[in-house]
Amino acid sequence: MDAFRLGSFALGQDDAVHVFLLGKGVECESLDTEHFAVTKAL
């Protein structure tokens, strides 16, 4: 999740951001739990 926070900050600074997901990161949208809404955090 830290990579997404960094990317969000960089976008706020008008920088270009590219995110490449590997492994379980590719499935990040399906990782929502009762205690943590991953998709909302993205």
C-alpha cells in the first residue's frame, strides 16, 4: 500500500506515475476484507 501512497503523492505534485503490479498485487481489487477496504484505499 505504501507504493500507492507514494504514487498518490506524486500525482498531487503533477508528476507522472506508472504502477506495475506483480504477484498478489495483481489481485488487489479482490483483497477487500471486513476490516480493510483495499479498493477504497486505492
